[in-house]
Amino acid sequence: MTNAPTDRPSLPSGWYYPTEGEAERLHAELQRELPPGHLLFGRAVETFAYRRDQDDVLFRHRDNPERFTVIHLSWIRKREINAQHPSVCFDGAFEKFFVEEEGFYGERQKS
């Protein structure tokens, strides 16, 4: 089950809202890994959700709160050398993210 606050939407199956500490740790790893030229390099994003069974993290863009990006972190704890990494698994609106995840992984989690 998701630990969703009442003001946040339900998440697709397998996704969870992070605690404050988890959000900070995931965001810090993203910042360590981002090389120049990456989609998120230099962009202000916040950790929105993550999968516990993978290294996928959903980030929300602060300058465009309707835009979300799923990044597959590599956990190398240093900057990637290729702008294609960490991998971008999704970039777009939350509803499109939700539909794609549900189509791939299963049913919506119950709150």
C-alpha cells in the first residue's frame, strides 16, 4: 500500500511516496550522477515517488509541476560520463506516467 498523504494522487502499483530522508537521499544521488547534457542537468526537480523493487525514481519539475521524469539511478555515487545516463525511463504528465506504469506492472494501489 502507498503511504500517500491525502493531498497526493494514488500511485501505480509498486510505487511509494518517500519519507523526507529518502527523498533527500534519492535527490542527492541524482545530483551526483547527472552529467552535462542530461535531460535533468541544471533543472530544479523534487523527488516525488520511487519503486522499492528497482532503482526508478519519479521526479517532479519545480518550474513545471505538471511534468514528471522517471530516472533509473545507477548508484555509482559519482557523475556519469555519458549524457544518456542515468537513464530516462519516462518524461511527461503524471496521468500518462500512471497509465504506462499500470499497463506494464498492474493495478492501482489502494490508499
